[in-house]
Amino acid sequence: MSGILPEHPMEFRELEERARHAMSPSVWSYVAGGAGDEHTQNANRAAFAHWGLVPRMLVGADRRDLSVDLFGLTLPSPLFMAPVGVLGICARDGHGDLAAARAAARTGVPLVASTLSADPLEEAAAEFGGTPGFFQLYTPTDRALAESLVHRAEKAGYAGIVVTLDTWVAGWRPRDLATSNFPQLRGHCLANYTSDPAFRALLPGGHPDDARDTALTWARIFGNPLTWDDLPWLRSLTTLPLILKGICHPDDVRRAKDYGVDGIYCSTHGGRQANGGLPALDALPAVVEAAGELPVLFDSGVRSGADIVKALALGATVVGVGRPYAYGLALGGTDGVAHVLRALLAEADLIMAVDGYPTLADLTPAALRRVCCGT
Ligand code: FNR
């Protein structure tokens, strides 16, 4: 804050616009862009307008409780930061992962730390304060490396492992292809690899001194197209809560439960991976129903407190944002991230107050009406 005016935008469109100017064109392409003509990315957002919260009066909503239990932890709010790889390029000092981790400490909003970070996972964890953090695993083809990453996350105190299933290969992203972005991004996201003995063992010389060798080795092992047959191995990697990210079909939820996973993460990767898909919000109700008692993490297209409230009412246990906090980071580092998270939560809290839903338990599908049909 400077004086009485907030330093950073209060409204998403302005946040996005200001972030665009703060970023170089190639960073902007990478963060803001999506797959194909970005239909799914846009549909993720549009889906929220198809639902409206029905106000309830006289319920005594002057006090709200936004706390939520997740894997035995009590979180102060149902918001989290989705894993954003190459976050360092959004930060002036290159340490975007540390800045996001510090914002988690300040706000109590957990960070799901990406495998693709500029800061090793241990250094991010050291900044979490009392806020739990989760580690997102991109499963490499080399099993020893996967095991090592998970064990490092356990040792560093992470509270759960999120395995992303939809990104063993990068999607068709015209903006990144047009700016030839992928090779240059690589230099900003390999800290977890180069700090890992299992990765170094794969390098020709055994040391990450040669950038070309490192990049080639990384490209060779990055993505493992997992199948259900790999689930027992994945489950065996950790006793921490295991969460599968990118699940949008109820049959996949049921199958995942058979393998003993602890949480389902319904997401279309913010529309970055495959175009032409169902908006994540539209996939959510069936995923929630199939998940039963399992917690459901949700992201893709959340831009406001109202969006958070709607996703909760449709059954999400906790709701994540990706691009919004990356924009906050570009504008104001840790302060900018904390600003974005606090603004989202303040709006959600006020909606719950005004519309008469004082706790998360009050937010059920009965609180919503479908606003427009025909989609
Ligand atoms: C992502 N996302 C992502 N997901 C993941 O599991 N691991 C990762 O490293 C990344 N990297 C990444 C980079 C950038 C720049 C973005 C914008 C997103 C996807 C992310 O976790 C989340 O699913 C989406 O960002 C949610 O959509 P919104 O909030 O950006 O619309």
C-alpha cells in the first residue's frame, strides 16, 4: 500500500494488462498462452458465468469460517497456488519460487511447488513458514530420479505429492512456437534436476557444468507417459498423500481410488495442454460425485472470489489459481502474490457474507442455479 490507494490492481483484467506490460513478450506468451486457438482456456473461464449463487437472507452471516480440512491439516482458507513451472521468469530477481513460497507463509495459502523450478524444492520449503506446501511431480522416465525427487520432498517437509498426468509432453502452444520459447525456458527450470544426484548420474560427465548436455539429458528423461500399470509403483513411492492432477473423467476417479490415491485434482491445466476439451468446471460435478469421501482439488479459469465460491459449491474441497498469482509476482514479487491471494479471498468472504453462506459446508450445489443453457 502507498497511502490509501492499493499498489496493485484490485480487478483481474487490470492485473493481467499491467502484468503484460511488466513482462517481456516471450514471458507473456508463455504465461498467458494456451493450447491451439485457446478455446479451452477461454471456455474454462466462461464456464463460471453459467452458474449463479442464489442469495439467502437472515442467516446471520456476519461471521464466516473459510477454514477447511485437507489430508488432516486445517487450512485457514480453501485457496491454493497451483504449480506453475518456470515461475522464475516472472520475478525480477529470477527467484519466483521463493517469492511464491514467502507469499504462502504470509497468507496461509499453500503453494504446490512445481518440479520445473529455478529454486530447488528444499529452498522453497524453507520459506513456507507455518503454511504447508505440496510438491508437484513431473514423472521422469528414469525411476531412480522420480524416487529421489519424491524422497527429497518428503525430507524437506512437503505435505503431499501431486503427480501431474497431462503433461508428459508439452501441448501444441502456438504462442510459444511462434516465439521459439521452449529452448530458452529450459534454462530457468532445472534447479530440481541439477541439484539431484540421480539426475547427475545420467549426465555424460556426471556434472551439470555443460548446459547442452544438461538440456539434452533433461529433454530425454522429462516425460513418462504413465499408464494405470504404473500406479502401484507411484503409490509405493511415498506414504504422504498422493494426489493425481489432470483427472476430469469419473471413471478415472474410480480407478484412481482402487489404487489408493488420497486426492483427485480436477484440472485442464488452464487450457495449456489440449485444446477442444471440456471446461474444467463442467467436469467437476461428476468428478466430485465419483470421488466420494476423497478430497477434490480444482483449478482452471478461476479469476475472482465469485469463481472460488462457485467451484466450492460444485464440490471442490480446495480451489487453485495459476496465472493470477504469476501476474502478481511479475508486478510486485512476494507482495504482489500476497495481494492477489488476499484480494481473491476477501471477495469470496464478502460474497459469502452478503449472500448468506457463512461456512464452506453451506456451499452446496443447492446454492447454485444454472444461468444459461444450451452449452
Ligand atoms: C502451469 N501449470 C502447471 N501445472 C503443473 O502441474 N506443473 C507445472 O509445472 C505447471 N506449469 C505451469 C506454468 C504456467 C505458466 C501456467 C500458467 C500453468 C498448470 C497450473 O498448475 C494450473 O493447472 C493452471 O494454471 C490453472 O489454470 P489458470 O488458473 O491459470 O487458469
